[in-house]
Amino acid sequence: MNVGFIGLGIMGSPMAGHLIDAGHTLFVYDVVRIPDELKAKGATVCASSAEVAKNADIIITMVPDTPHVEEALFGKGGVAEGLSAGKIVVDMSSISPVATKGFAQKINALGCDYLDAPVSGGEVGAKAASLTIMVGGPEGAFETVRPLFEKMGKNITLVGGNGDGQTTKVANQIIVALTIEAVGEALLFASKAGADPAKVRQALMGGFASSKILEVHGERMVKRTFEPGFRIELHQKDLNLALQSAKALGVSLPNTATCQELFNACAAHGGSKWDHSAMVKALELMANHEVA
């Protein structure tokens, strides 16, 4: 397929690389820089998002937040300027479900389909092509794009209509944040009590408390490896979406709010760009004790 890819950061670059490796023709654009690896693999560098859309049949965006998606799609030189009827726009960013529905309507008005397809799995999943992909949109467009999704991820689900993919991602981020907090508390408790947190983690990995976050982020907490990964500032953005949506729905998310405050504490100490596993540092400050 002729595929466009806009947004080539920590996640987007390896995702785009998998598509080139699978034999697809790739047209790329990023407001910062195009990784040399993608150029070497034969990606065609475009001067704007509109140029990407003119050349590609399926256009993927993978950018940080709702305003960035809006700018990429509808700003000057945006995707909308290069679309023609029958193309498919796929947003794989994690953004507002409400805004997503509006974006889909605008793209549909141009005669094109729209899929919201946020991902979970972080940099590790992006590099390993093992991402979980949560999709909202029409089934026909989903089936057309599925072969591309299968080159980037393993667990691929059409959840429902436009916006439902983003709603699923918000739910995912709630679970991830609360589990990071739980792992942080558990390892902090064990360490303060005098146990070896590395051995405690190893023991817990064989029981009912086992989880991917205990495996990956628990190890980060023990080894103090907080390079992202997935930045705290991005998880703050996702929890903000959760809390804003919960307010609109009349739903209370008390522990989500607590995790957001812990992220806020990390950010206040210069940690906006730490990996989100570094939430444990906020707990450590209150305990005056480090896990390791």
C-alpha cells in the first residue's frame, strides 16, 4: 500500500519502520526531524502533511496530543488539504474521545473514512511490533487497514464507532497509572521493611500479583532506570482526559485523581520527561526512603 506517516517520535519511528520492512511504500512528515534510519530504508520525505495525504491512500498520524492532531489534520498544509475521496485517515495518537468524533465528521465530509486507533505498549511494544491497538470507526475501513495494524501490533480490536478507540485508551491509561502506583507502594513498603525489593519483585512475579507493569516498571523502580519509555507529561495528559470526561459523565474516579497528583508532584520536581514508572519517586519523597 501507499502509506503516509505523520509523527516520527519515540513511538512513530519504529512503527513506520515496520511498515517499510513489510514492503509498503511510505511517505513521511514530522515537524522536528525525520530519523536517518527511515530515510535509509527508502521512506519518501514530504514537505507537509498535505503532501503526505496527496501521495498516500492511508494516512497515519502519531503525535502527542489533541491540538497536535488537529493541526496535522486541519492546520495550514494539513492532511485535509491533500485528501481526495476514498482515502482513510488513521489517528494512532492518544487524544480526546470528544474531539475525535468531531475530527471524524470533518474527514467524512471530505469523502474519506476515519479510524481512531490509539495504542498501548510503549516504546518497547512499538519496537517489537507487539502493540495493543484499540480501534474506533467503520468496519470496512478497519478491514482495509488491518494488514498495517498487524505489522505494528498483536492485540488488535475494533471496539466500536469513532471515539470508542480513544475511550478504550483512556480506560487503559487509568489501569496503567493505578497499577504503577500499586507496584510503587508495594516495593517501597518491602524496601522500607528491610526486604530486598528485587527479590520481592521476583517472588511476586510468580503469584496473583504478577503483571506486565510489575515485570517492566517494577524492574525500572529497582534499577532506577527512568529514561522514557512513556513520559510522565504524556500520562498526565491522558489522566486529564479521563478526569475531564468523568466530570462530564458525572463519574467519580478518586484513585485516578490521586495518581494524577503523584504525577504532578514528580513534574514539580523536574520530572515531566521521566518515564511514568518514576511515579514511585513521589511516594519515596513522602516516605523519605528510596526503593533501591
